[in-house]
Amino acid sequence: MPGLGAPGYLLRTLERCARSGPALLLDVPGFGDPAGRACPETLGSPADTVARCLAVVPRAPVNLAGHSSGAQVALHATVRAPERVRALVLLVPTFPCDLPGHPVLIPRHCGGAGAGAGRGRTPS
């Protein structure tokens, strides 16, 4: 699963993955093709689309990878169809800084050095 708006950057990765076996790069509506139908601003629709794709992949379970915002979609799709996913790989996942319990690993990306206080937890 690519991040928003740019599935093309993963083509070389797809080619390398295909050396080991069948590989697919999904262009989920609202994520890649600018002419595609926009999805609502929730993860339900793209994750449901990926789960439906997983339901028809002939060689399941699969290794499912998601990059950036695509990591969130891959995670939600795995929850919807866990029997179809052998391994889940989250590549540079994006998550809201104010997510309860979210570890602030790099505080400057979340509004400064003290931004994690009270919103998440800092790693020990």
C-alpha cells in the first residue's frame, strides 16, 4: 500500500519483491490515480477496498506492506481480514501525534521538544 498520491515511487520496490514471488501494488481509490474517485476522509473505505482485494488473492496469506498513510490502511485491512495476512510491514507509518498512548519518538515533528507531554508517552 503506497502513501497518498504517489504509488509510482514504489515501482522499483515492487520489481525487487517480484523476484521472490508474485507481488502486487494496489492503487486504492483516492490514494494514487488523480482521476480516481476520492474516498471519504476515514480509513474505512480504503481499508475495506484492500480487505476485498485480499479476499480474492489466490496465494493467501500474503505479506502486506504499507508506506506512510498506506501503513494505516494496511493495518486496518489486516484487522478486517487477519486470516489473509501472514505478515504486516509498516514502513514509516504516519499516525496523529495526539493519539492516546502514542509514543513520541521524535518530538520536534509533533510541535517541539515538550510536545509529547500529556498526549503520549516518551520511549524509555
